[in-house]
Amino acid sequence: MEIQTKTLFWVGTSRKDLAALPSEVKDVFGYALYKAEIGSQHSHAKPLKGFNGNGVIEVVKSQLRSTYRLVYTTDFKKGIYVLHCFQKKSTDGIKTSQSDINLILINYKSAKAHSQDTSK
């Protein structure tokens, strides 16, 4: 039986940002994206707080006293959209910085526009 996969789209600098992360983090995030592509969810994946519903997902990986996050959405039929990938810099506990939230919102709007464009 062949596994049906969803198309993966990279928004903004998310692909370049992922490539710059430590290899262990890239492995976890890559596997999490694969799981999303096949309609499953990685064990470290959870809905991102502050977004309505369960369609905006974050994966958190701690590595050598640093924390990294991958944010993607499954909200659109065209595929999985990677919205942001970053090293957490906030010193406010587990809270995502407002600048990262703003970038996720901007990229979400871009993903939504792309998903509704029938010429692509």
C-alpha cells in the first residue's frame, strides 16, 4: 500500500532557517514534517497557543541548553505550510516572543493566500 503524502510548502525563510539548525534538531523537525505529510503527528507536536483551533502546530526540541521551535499549519487543503523555524531567545519561560508570533501571523496570511490561489 502506497502512503499518500501532502505537499510541503516553505513560507518566508523557514527552509533556510531550518537548514541552519544543529543536525539533531533538523532530524527531529524533518521527521515531524514527514509525519505531518502522511497525516500523522510527531510526539513532540502540539497546537501553538494563541491560534484558534488545532491547525497551527509547534514542535519543540531542546538541545544543549537551547530550545528550537518549528511551526507549521495543516489548515489548508493544498498541503503543509512551514511557517517559522527558530531558536527560542525569549527569557520569559516557555512563552514565544511577540516578534516570533508576529512573523508566524504574517507567514500564515501568506500561506492562506497561496492556498487560495488557483493558478499555482
